[in-house]
Amino acid sequence: MFDKICLILAIIGCLNWGLVGLFSFDLVAWIFGGTGALLSRIIYTVIALAGVWCISLLFRNEHAHHQVAE
């Protein structure tokens, strides 16, 4: 479940960066009061940590993961 939450947060971050790249529009900053606002910085940090966690998904042995789940 934690992996899925982190993946969703990473996808949200990717979509936000896509908006920045295509339209120069930062949705997180717009919603939470600018890039320097405390809440925006917290959101950016949580999304960044989720992205770092998702790196571990690349190196997991999927076969072993399914055996533990069963």
C-alpha cells in the first residue's frame, strides 16, 4: 500500500513538472500560495521523498515480493 501511495505522489509530481515545462504553471504553488509558502515546500518535500522511495521499486526482486504476499 505504501508503495502505491508513493507512486501516486511521484506521478502527481511528474504531472506538476509537466505543467511547469509546457505552460510555466506550477499547480502546487498556485494551490498552496506560491513556491516559498510553507505548505508548498512541505508538499514538494513529501513528493520528493515519495520519488526517492520509488527508486527502490527498480531494484526489488518482484518474484520474491509475490511469494511474501501469498
